[in-house]
Amino acid sequence: MVFGIFLRFVVSYIWIVRHVIFSLLTLVVLGGILLSIYEDYTIGDSLYLSFITAFTIGYGDITPHTLIGKILSIFLGLIGIIFTGLVVAVSTRALASTIEYTKERR
């Protein structure tokens, strides 16, 4: 039951920052398209590289080789740090709200 309350708070806070989340994801996709142009990868491989880099996973199976590709990858990594921080902030706030809510109901 508490997990359901937590999920409701997560969804409500994500809804508040939905424009930021959408903008960050758009930048990741745009970075993937640019990587496809400058690195001569397929669009699928470029989007894969873009998301793997942005979400700080970094398998290393596909890597940028050109200077522009490397700069784009750094940019994508910075976007990923912002995205990760946003997810942590939303989760932390949702957890705090869940704790407050359950204390009030007792």
C-alpha cells in the first residue's frame, strides 16, 4: 500500500517537471541523430550510443571516432547527469511526501 502511495507521488512530481524531462530526452535523440551524421553510424546504432552515453551506462561497444562525435558524447554525458539528478530529486521528494502522508494518516 505504501508503495502505491509512493508511485502516486512520483507520477505527480514527474508531471510537474514533464517539460524538462521531455526536453532532455529530445536533446538525447537530437544528439543521436547528429552522431549518425558525423560518425557514419546507422540511426539505430547512433540512438543506442546516445542513450547509453546519456544514461551513463557506457558499454563501449560503439564509440565515437571523430572530434565532433566525441564532443557530442561529452554533451550527452552532461545531459545524462542532469537527467539522473532530476530523477533522484523527484524520487527523494516523492519519498519525503510519502513519509509525511503516512505519518498524517496515523
